[in-house]
Amino acid sequence: MSLAAIKAEPKLAKMELIRQSRLSVAPVRDDEWAVVLKMAGK
């Protein structure tokens, strides 16, 4: 899964990874993690 795919998912619009200008360690909320796992086919 690419960063572009994550950015394209409306449910992840408020995710810290999307809002920050650089990639770093950032918190991920439980609901965001569930969406990421679903997108990854898990």
C-alpha cells in the first residue's frame, strides 16, 4: 500500500501521517489502524 493510497482514503484525512509535512513517528488512532489493515487486506 502506498502513501498515495492512504492519502486518497477519506476515512484517514485526519491521520497525523497525512497532516504532517514529513514522515516520522506519529500516533495512529484505533479506527485509523483498522482502516489501514482493511486496505492492506488484513
